[in-house]
Amino acid sequence: MEGFFVTYVTFKALQSRYFCAMHTRQKRLLKYGILFAVLVVVYSTGLHKPIIATLQRGILKTGIMNPKLKEVPDTEGKTRVKGANSTAVEPGDPADLDVQFFDEEGQLVSLDAMPHKPYFINFWATWCPPCIAEMPGIANLYADKKEEVNFVLVSFDTDFEKAKAFKAKKGFDFPIYRIAYDLPEMYNTGSLPTTVVINAEGKLALTHLGMADYDTKEFRAYLEELQ
């Protein structure tokens, strides 16, 4: 009888542990199921883009993504040794300004027809979270420097109406453009966002791949030196 009692108690203990483990597993599966459902909703509605952009905006504020601002080298009369097949344009080289874009009204605009002042050219897209992350900083920079710098923000969106709608929704007032013809190699980096800065003399100042915070005193001073 005593042996039966011990066996029964052991069985009940194992049964209790089993049901406890099952309950814990069910709670865990429910938690993962809810998390998965939330992720599906976030991605299917496109909400992941602004969420990621917000997180990346916090990273931008640290300054670790910002470009190194260097004086444009004087290459006048100098020969730079390049690889046999290299056509890369480097800081100090004349920039290719024979580039055309369509503006928001569908008018053809050429870089070389713009006023004689520095260029801030940014290639971006609405589906690119890093591009979205740096936009508020660019908007602030534009508000301060639009009279002194040519701002050319070129959308890579297949549907340009999406870019225009995004700009309107965010309340940005900088001009945006879309590509009219094939881009020269110096602009076609294969990376978004890409920012190209050209000085008032038409020489390449910098090319920065990836996002950055351009809403800084240092970058404003840098643009002033390029005039």
C-alpha cells in the first residue's frame, strides 16, 4: 500500500510538472505569435520604414556617420595618376555638370544652367529608411542656405508621385527632381543615400555614401568656404 501511495504521489508530481511546462510553452507560443503578427502588420503597412528611420535619426545625432570635411585640393595644372581603366572623379577634379533632371512640374533642368554657387546634390528614395532619416536635417540646412547653395534632391522612386506626396506630407519645401537620362559615373554610386557636394568653381568637394547629419555648424561653415 505504501508503495502504491509513493507511486501515485510521484505520478501526480510528474503530471503537474507536465501541465505546468505545457502551460509555459503555450504562453511562450502565444507571445511569439503576437510578436509575429505585429511584425507582419508593421511590414505589410510600410510602418517599418518610419520606425527604422526614427531609430537611425538617433544614430545620426551622434555624428558618427558624418562625412570628413576637407579642403578641396587644388589640382590645377597637376596630373593625378589613376588606374588604366579608372574614370573616377576625385575631390578637386572638375565635376560633370552636364546632367539633366525633371523638376516637380515636369520641366527639364540642367545642373550647368543653375546659378553660379555650390551644389548640394542628394540621391534618395521614399523606400530608403536612411534617406528618410537624414531628410529633416537637410530640410533645416535648406532653410538656412537655400540662397547660397543649389539644392538638388534627386528621387530614385520609380513613381515620382510617391516622392512628391512624401515631400508634401512631411512639409518639406526643398525642390526635388527625378532622373531624366543616364547619370554620369561620378553620381552613379549604387548606394542610397548618396550626397555629392560641388564648389562654386564646379569642382567636386566630397562624395558621401550613406546617411549623415548635415544640420550642423561645421557643415554650414564648410558650405560657406565653397562659395
